[in-house]
Amino acid sequence: MIVILGALIGALIGGMTAKRRNGDKADIAQYAVGYAIAFALVGVILTIAIEKLIA
């Protein structure tokens, strides 16, 4: 759940960042995917850390 939420938030932030920098559609898509991957990776690390603390 954390991973999916991170990916969605990352995509939104990435898309808004590219739009604010006056990027075209390809730039917006690339930023959205890049940020989504980065935030999902942070979500995976957080999920693993939480699981290690609980168990």
C-alpha cells in the first residue's frame, strides 16, 4: 500500500514539476514516471523497514 501511494504521489509531483518548468507532454510523462519510480522505491524501503521492526 505504501508503494502504490508513493508511486501516485511521485507521479503527481513529477508531472507538476515538469508542467511548472514549461515542459511538453513527453517531458511531463518522463518526469512523472521518474518521480513515481523514485517514490515507489522509497515506499519499498519503508515497507521493509516497518516489517523488520514489527517482526
